[in-house]
Amino acid sequence: MGTDRWQDEWLQGPGQPEKVVPTVERAQLDLRQLRWLRIAAVAEATTLILLIGVAVPLKHLGEWPAGVRVLGPTHGFAFVAYLWLVLQSFGAGLVSRGEAGRLVLAAFVPMAGFLAAHFLTSRAAAPLDRRLSR
């Protein structure tokens, strides 16, 4: 056995993991992450409804393709940003695997993003002591 800590961990495996003590600062970061996820859910749902309900009919019925050219990439950006925030929240442990799956599915259903935003609002409104006990 070497005297180097890295060599010892490599040979014997890591020691006991350090416990992470939740703090108020961590809870505030969690709230900020949930707030951004809620904003992204509303933006994604709004752009999807505008794209499907306004821009596509105007393109096909009104011979006006400019709406799709503008709202298509806008919705694409909102969609990717929303999925990125869902993955970040899942990785941070703010949402479970099932909740993350439901949030992703909500991105594909018109108006479901508003239900996701409502879920995220109730998650953020949970008492601080419950969030600190995670």
C-alpha cells in the first residue's frame, strides 16, 4: 500500500461517502431550479399551442407560411430548453424518474405543459422543512 491517498482509494475502494447536509441555500437553489422548470413548461406549452393552433392553420388555410417559420424554431428552442431543465432537475434529485417521465410526456401533449407547471408550483410550495429533509 502506498502512502498516497489516491492509490489507497484505488486499491481499496472509496471510503464512506460524506453525508451532504441540506442547507437553506441548497433549498433556495432547488426553488430556483423548479421556478425555471415551471417557466420553461409554460413557454413550451404556449409555443406548442400557438404553433399548432395558429401558425399551422394560417400556413395551410391562409397561405401565410411566415408564422411557422417564426414559431417553429421558437418552439424548438423552448422544447429543448424544457427537456434540458427536466434532465437537470432529475439529476439534482428534485424530481423522481416517474415525475421526470411525466414531465417529458407533457411536452408532447398540447396544454399538458400547463398541468406540469401546476405540479411544479405545488412542488415548490411544499414546506421548507420537507425539502430540507431530502
